[in-house]
Amino acid sequence: MAKSRPVLDIVAPFLNEAPSALAFAELLAALEAAVAQRFGMAVHKILVDDGSRDDGAKRFSQGLTGSWEIVRLSRNFGKEVAVLAGLDQSRGDMVLIMDADLQHSMDISLKMIAELVEHPDIDVVYAQNDRREASWRRSQLARLFYSLINSSQRFDIPENAGDFRVMRGAVARALTSLRDKRRFNKGLFAWAGFRQKALPYSPENRASGTSKWSRLNLIAFSLEGFTSFSVIPLRLISLSGLLAAFAGAVYGAKVFFEVLFYGIAVPGYPSLLVAVVLLGGLNLTLLGLIGEYVWVTLSESKDRPVYIVRDVVHSDIAADKPTPGAREA
């Protein structure tokens, strides 16, 4: 009996990418041909529609060739969850995760696959953005973020590494067992472990539209990472409170000795107002931070499904495959 070819699953979440749908479908067709020629692997494409408001799913279905399926979620759950939905559908020997906005090139994809094929001891190869276009301030803020979130951890979250990666099927199956409701994929990929290797790359320009990540979204995403994987913010606020208490004690001693030995009048209103504002601000900051952690705990305890599938559209080739859509819970 002939041995079946190994299968590479390509997982690509998308949101309102109708203008670039046909171009991405062509890239996937070219990638499929290259993978078959160079590595002898079959390719199955899994696209996840994360609640798009345009006709992107229809355009993808018109442009895709070979074996494919489009998982349409019931609403927008966020890219982190859409990646999980794609991994849930995956059954391949290897899984490649890439964006549908054409910023993840075929060349880098093939290099990552080659690394995994040629090195059996490696489980994951991830693309690491060299951020040549980033400003100095943004680079320093990113470096500070990773320094803080990796403090006192048994694992390190790689700097500037996103979802663009290829992994063995066993790794993908392990990741689907992590059913966090508030998902921070950078941390989950690192927490899962396995032997990983970085491959530097520079993202391509977007084919159309603009990035879905605004500055506020990035700040919220960073806070999500901290509340999911780090206790450092709480410790920093506690340290700030300790320093404020120490400063207050020193100032109180200074005032006491000035009155006792020099008879200097104690300034009242200004010093009192500064103390009230400082301590009040610290207390409100601490309460807000604790609230973020409580909200994460509440979200996890509700035990709602991570996502809900509206339907799954198959190609004729993939129509007979079992659909693991029941795993949306």
C-alpha cells in the first residue's frame, strides 16, 4: 500500500480583506506548487473569516484552488481567537500560520518550512520581525515591554515574534488544548515550549487597506499580555507604594525635627495637597490594575466557548473531510 504524502496545513485568519483576496489566493497557489515540488507535501488551506463585513469569504472561495476550507465565525472574536479556530480545524503533519494581507511572503514561508524539514530536532520555526521601519521610541518601548514581561518567568517570549510561523502537527495539537478565553498568542506559543528557532524577516507592504492595530489596540494588547503572563505590574505598583510610604516617613521626620529644634512653622496646605494627590493616584492606579486581573479571572471562570462557528465552506476536494467544528467550545 502506497504511503500517503505528508500534509501541510496553512492557517490564515482574515478580517475585511476582500480587496486582496484574489492576490492572496494566487500566493497560496504558488506556495502550494513550490511546497509540492521542493518537499513533496500536499497542502490544505484553512482560512478563518473573523466576522468580516465585506464579501471577502466569497472572493476567497472564488480564487482558491486545490484543497481548502473557509471557517466563518459568528462575529469578530479577534485575530488571536481566529488563529485558534484555524488550529482546531488543522489535521496536517505541519501547520503554517500566516496573514492574509500579503505581508507574509512566500519566500520566508518556504525558508521556515525548509528549516523544519531539514532539522528533525526543531519543532517550531517562527519569523522574527527585524522592525527596520519602526521608530526609535517604538523600538525602545517594545524592548521595555519584553524585558518586563519576561522577568521572573520560566520561559521567554521572543521579541517581535508574531503568529507567522510553521510548526509540527504535535505542537499545533498541543496549542489547541490551551483554551484561554483572553488570548495572548505570543505568550501561549512560548509557554507551550518545544524546540523553537527564529528566522529574521522584514514584512512586505500591505496590498490594500490599513493595519487593524491602532496605538490604543497595541496598548490594550500589551496589557492583555501582562495580565495573562506576568505579575510584574502588581509588584511595580506595590514597590511604588512602598517608596511613597518611605518618602512620607522621611518627610515626616524632617518636619518633626525642624519644629522640635528650629521652631520652623510646618507648611500646611501645599504639602498636604501633594500627599493626598500622590497617594490617591497610587491607590486608584492599583485598584484599576487589580480590576484588570479580576476581569481576566472572571472571563476565564464564565467558561463560555472561545468562539462560535457560523459555518464552514469546503472545496470539492475537502468536502469529504471530517469537520472538527464541534471544537469551537
